[in-house]
Amino acid sequence: MSTSGIDLDGHHEETAQPALFANRLKVYPKAVKGPVRRIKWALLVVMLGIYYILPWVRWDRGPGRPDQALLLDMEGRRGYFFNLEIWPDEIYYLAGLLILAAVLLFLVTSLYGRLWCGYACPQTVWTDLFMWVERLIEGDRAERIRNDKAKLTVRKAWRKVAKHTVWLVIAALTGGAWIMYFRDAPTVTVELLTGSASGMAYSMFALFTITTYVLAGWAREQVCTYMCPWPRFQAAMLDDQTVTVTYQGWRGETRGKYRKGESFEGRGDCVDCAQCVQVCPTGIDIRDGIQLECINCGLCVDACDNVMEKLHRPKSLITWDTFANQAALGRGETPKPMKLIRPRTMIYTGLIVVLGAVMLTQLLTRTRVDTTLIRDRAPLFVTLSDGSIRNGYTLKITNRRVEPASFAVMVDGPEGLKATVHLADGQELPADDVEVRGDGVGSLRMFVSMPRVIIPEEQTPLHVTVRNQTTGEEAHVDTMFVAPPSGGDRTQRTNSVAPVQMP
């Protein structure tokens, strides 16, 4: 697009509009050695080990039950976390855990900046792994830049093919491991390799393989800069007491190139070598201050320390520090220790304690029995041959214990009511000995009848208790007993309901 203009001589000229979008400037991170890099390698090995190995850890839960330590069994509708079993109606435990993790992330960010992004985020971990493979096959930064600019040769082609092949293998292992968290690991591995897995399993495998390959191999820093929402609002959690990766401008400026033998008198320690930029996985210059793209990984600290060591200058020109300390050092004042106790950290800590206490209390006091009661709606009630009124209910008793259990069913209501429990085929069961299999749900029929003379109103509240006869655990549910309307000819109003006998 362009616009036309007329100069003073009457000539027309074309003025080009600036481009709305800029092409991506590919980042070529350089390898670096140092304590920060060693910590990142150690965490990478630990976290990848946990991810790939955990599905293979076994946990004995008894015969006929899954023996995988961590399993979200979608078919069986159970979540297994070592000795803990979560049922579908207990999904709030997972929701609470996610909320707790989010608040913990807020607390860590307010104390140490984007520590999660630099060391534990899956995007960072897998990108680090992919870049290591890239350096191993194609060489370090300078060689990769030179090869990308060179014409295509056989050597360049096979190195590219080898790199992408290894990337795809890692991505496939990642996708396969993810499936194992939802299906028994040995079983689903055999199914995937033999072609007998379900279409859903292959779809999820392909999805995670492709996303890992694209995000860690191609997108890289663009995920952190453009796709991830965390950088957009993490600044709201920082203050002048937050420890972040910081360039000590008061010491490094005025920067300039350095020749061997020159004095550092009257100039800053920064020699403008750009090593901090070259090792940055997002390609930023930390000397420009804290930026949205910075993931707080600290690789620039290692790079700068290596340069300072060679120049025999003090290390930590780039370091972890608070904004308050840097401002004090710039004024020539003595820095103070970071304030851990601050309003925002107290709020986050309080939320973590409260949420953790609520979840722990709920977990420790959870019962292994639950019940639901659904009243029949067609018909609402029936009139028996002796003139009493009966309501029908569907009673479901959930036994969350591994072993079968005997339950007693008790109904509290007006004196004179009669309650019976039956199987689906009509067989009556003793109300104090209802057997329900382990780790299962018993579906029963319950009938409650009352003589007309004791029914106090059209809708009478009932309280039903289900008790495990062995452990004493109880579950409670309230319902209503529906009777014909009061007043007028009650017999005539109920003639439309066919009398039936009690089973």
C-alpha cells in the first residue's frame, strides 16, 4: 500500500507505508558453561525422567485392580494416585490441586520472578532438549548461522534430516508417554506398536507428537513471547523486593569495546561482547532491563561471569537481585536483605495455607460410602389395597472400599411408616444387610408406605441414612414423601391411581 503526495515543484511522489508485521528473526542460542547451566541440566534430567518413567511405576492395589501408580483411568472412571483413589464425583480434588498450584506459582513469582518459566515449564524443558540435539548435530551458534546461510549441500541436507528425525523420535516418545497416563503403560505400548490401539489413542498420540515437535523444535521462543499468557500478567506480581535476573548498569556503564591491556579506569565493566544476548534462548538483551520475553533462566549470568573471569574483573555484572538493591547500589548505598514478609507474599501464603488445610481436611475426613435417592415421578404415589400410600425410589449406594460391604438402610419420618429395599428383579432384601460389591455402586429399589391417617401433609420430609455395618461410615440424603392432596373427597381424587399390592 502507498500514498501519493505532491512536492513544491509539482511532482508526484510515492511514500511507502511501514509494514504491519515483521518477519521472525531466528534465534541461535549459543552453548554456555557454568553453575546455572549445570542446574538446568540436572533439573531437565530429573523432570524428563519423572515424566517418562512414572507411568511404569507399579502400585499393588489388590487383584483385579489397576497396578499403575499414577493413572487417570477414563474407561473405569477412576483416578489413581498411588494409594489414593479419586471417583468422578470427587473431581473437586483435582480442581483444588490446580488452584493450589496456581497460587503457589503466584507466590514463587512474587519472590523470584519467572523461576517456573526458566527451569520447570514443559516448553522450556523440551526446548532445551531439542536445542541440545541441534547443537550436537549441526554445531554451535556460529556454525549453525553459517550453515543456514550456505547453499544446500549433501552434508547440510543429511544433518538437517538427522536433526529432525531425532526431534520426531523425542516428540513421539513424549506423545506415547502422555497416553500412558490414561491407559496401563505396558498394555497401551503393545497396542500402539502392534496397531491394535483405539482411534482415540492414536489421535492423542499424534496430537502430542506434533505439538511437541512444532512447539519445541520450530516455535521455541515464540511460544513464550506470543502464545503464553503468563508474561502478560506476571508483572502484576512483581515489586521492588522481587529477585530477578538483573544487569547492574551502575557498574557496567559506560560500556564499550575492550582491548587487552587497557585500563578499566573511568569506564564500566561491560565490554559490549554481547555474550549475554547470544546465549539467551529468547534472544533479548538483558542490559535493556526486565522484558516480557525474559524467562529468568539466568544463562546470561554464566556467560557474563565467564567473560569477567577472563578479564580478571569481579563477577555478577549480571546477577539475581531485587530492584530495591540495585537502586541502592546505584546511589552508593549498602543493599539490604530481601523482604520475604510483604503484603502480597502474606496474602499468597495465607491462601495456600487455607486451601491446603481445606483440601487435607476434606481428604482425611472423606467417607468411603455415598448414596443418592431419586423419587419416582410416574406415578408420584400409589394407593395400596389396605388404603395406605406408597412412594417408590431408586436408591444407589456407592462402596468406595476395595472389599464388599454390608449396609443398613434407615428411613426417619412419621411413626408408622414402613420401608423396604428390593433388587431390580423385585426380591426383597433385609434393610440391615444390603450387600454392595467393593469399588462399585449398588442400584436398588426402595418403597416407603404410610397409612393415610399418619400422613401429616401432601409432602412429608424423609431422612435416609445408609451405614456401613463394618466401619460405621454413614451417608445421608433427604427426600420427600408425596401423598394425595388434603381436603375434599380424597378417595375420589386418588381413584385414577391403580391399587397395587406390596411386593
